[in-house]
Amino acid sequence: MALIPATILTGFLGAGKTTLLNRLLHEDHGQRIAVIENEFGEENIDNEILVQDTREQIVEMNNGCICCTVRGDLISALGQLAQKQRSGELKFDRVVIETTGLANPGPVAQTFFMDEEIATSYLLDGVITIVDASNAMQQLDKFEEAQRQVGFADRLFLSKSDLVSADQLSLLEARLRRINPRAPIGRADFGHAPIAEILDIRGFNLNDKLDIDPDFLKSEEAHECDDHCDHDHHKHGHGHKHDHAAHQEGGHTDDIAAFVFRSNRAFDPARLEDFIGQLIQMYGPRMLRYKGILWMEGASRKVIFQGVHQTMGSDLGAPWASEEVRGSKIVFIGQALPRAIFTEGLEQCLV
């Protein structure tokens, strides 16, 4: 039986998650969506907005969509929905999980990999994060949860962009790219966003395409050192706290940040496996998302890997083309990760 695609919809309080969700549920896209309202409080306000009925835990809507209120175990709710689908009691094509505004999406994402029943029933399609353009700068400054929601995203959508100037929007987008350079940034004003950019994005698929914003790569390379520069590039690769881009963009220093490791030398498989294991053991809770395309010594095909916290998967990618320049590229997004340690360790794993 085919796996059920699942999308995690997150974003800070008031960002517009429910507005977007309402559009997803009512647009004529021909798909039956089961919505899990991942609420843990006594009252579920969003559920009243969405289905006008809170007496039942699972409510089927007129267009075939389903609303399910969860005040407890997400694994239990997902398992219940999958069982009802298999038995024919409920018919739906996919699941969308809307998290609370203060939620860390990490444990929700890990649910799809840590529980065997869920892993054999669902395919995590992607994490969609809605960002309130009018309040995001202050929220990112004050709340680690807001940074985590950005860091976990496969797609970022700005809401309320009509309430800010073009310059303010540009500064916000630059900051979001520094936190998460692999997530494209779109618009979701008043809940309007292309369905194709929300569903079936395969953000968690292992594939040869590693999306990293080119402006992020440029900003990493923008600082050119002269004879007076005391930076040891080979040892820390600009992993120091002094962030040139942050000063240029308004002085914001985020606890959640991203960096990229690149090399045109092959990895020694055994050394790399051992080192990645050490990283996960030591820094796993702070490693939000990481994904890489690797050149392994003696391998004719690319190795693709990605992870969430302590959970990691890998697979063989396409063969290296004869004219293709071989190399490795890994993006790490995490909380106060020691870039110098990551970079030095990875360099020690190269042949």
C-alpha cells in the first residue's frame, strides 16, 4: 500500500497558518486532506474556525477533507488515521499537521522516522513555515522557537508582506536565508500560495539536488582577506562569531544559523561514518537539519544523506557523470553549532 504523504505546517503565533490551512481545505484541488490540529491546551480555537464542530475528535468535512484534534500523542493519532484509511472507514489522500505557534517542529518531524508503524504508513513530504513579515524580526530576536521553525523549513512563506516596506522585506529575507539557506522563500499573503509549492515538494526525499540559496554562498565568500587578516580559513572556514553579513544587515545575531562544508576531495567512508556518528552523539539535539551530497573514495555514484537531530538516513544517488566535477557539499542548520569543530573534523575525513 502506498505511503500517505504528510506535511508539517508551522509558524509563530499569528503568522497565518490557519488562514493558509483554510485555503488548502476549501480550494478545488481534488485532494482529500486529513488535518491534524496538534493542540495540547484545553481549548482548540482553530478547530472551531476550520470545522465549526468540536464535539468529535475526527470530523469529516463536506469536501471529503478531515479534521482531527490531537490533545496528546501524535503517534497515536497518526496510527488511528492510517488504520481507519486501511479499513475503508475514512478516505483521504494526505495528512497536514498544523503545529501550535510555540512548537518546535523537530520532534514532530522525528515522529515519522522513530516509530516503525508511522514510518511504514507515512512519507514526510516537507515542513512548511509561515513567517509573519510584520513581526518576524522581533520574534526571531526574542524567541528561539521562531528561529527553530525557520531552521527546519523546506519552504518558507511570508505573510502580511503588505504591511512592511520593500527594504524591510529585503532585510528579513536576507536574515531568513542566513538561518536557512536551503529553503526557498515565497509569499502567502491572505493565505494565497501556490498549492504546488506546498504539497508534493518532497523536501525530505534523498535526491541529488541540494537546494542552497546562491546568495548565501556569495555572502560566505564575500569577505576577502588581506595581509592584515588574522583569520585561519583552513581551520575554521569563517565559523567565528563575528558575522560580517550580520553587521551589514542590521546587527542581528541568531542562535540558529547555517553553514556549508564543501570539498573537491573524496571522503574516506570509514572515517566519515565514525565522525558523523560522533557529531550526532555530541550535538544531535542542536542539529536541526543537515543534508549532503558526498563523493566517497572508490564510489562511482553519489551518496546522498540527510538528518533531523539524531536521526539520519543515506542512499546512493545518480552515477557521477564522466564530465562532472566531483566533490562534496553539506549544509548544516543548527543551534550554536561549533563550525570550526565540524569543519576540521570533516577535513580529517578526506582522502
